[in-house]
Amino acid sequence: MSNYPYKHDTGSLVCKVEYFKFRFRGIPAADIEITNVPGENAAFSFQIEKNETYWGDVPASLLKKLYAGSEELKPFGVDLIFYSNKHVAIQAAVDAIELILNKYKTPGKLEFNL
């Protein structure tokens, strides 16, 4: 770990963990957790909230807590486990959640006429 700022025994790390709430088109949709290793990498995990009204067809396998690199996320283009910083990790999580919810949103719901 070339840039890691803290002394540690092999395998021990201090990580910063941040939590975010994501809203999909104004509806509470997911909790996102970002794990950031100072000076090195960041990763995400998230859990989509079950919502029978707006995205009732999301498979149970996508409603469990998913992590960067999860097999379930590969069809949505997420194959990295670590990201260069927390901002890139947050964006990857948001992109994945939006792809999932757009795919499984209830027809006729969450449509906006501009």
C-alpha cells in the first residue's frame, strides 16, 4: 500500500466508512455505504429498498446488500471491486442502482412529462 498513511501490522487497516441515502426520482430507494482506505482505494455496497409500488419486480437477489464486484451486478456493468476514490465509488453505486431501478420500475410510474 504505497500511499497508506498509517502504520499497521500486516493485514490491519483503518478504513473510513460513510453512509448515504439515495432517492430515485424523488422516492427513497437505497442506502449506500462507501468504504474508503486513506490514500488508496474506495469500494461501495448498497441495499435497494423494497417498494411494491414503484419497482415491485426487482428480483430478491438484487434487494439484498450488494457489494462492488458482486456477481449480481455484472449484468449492469459493475465488475470493479475497488475504485480510485470515494467519489468514483459513489458514482458507480448510483449508476448501478439507477440501471436496476430503470429496468424494473413499474410501467406508468415515475414518468415525468416535461
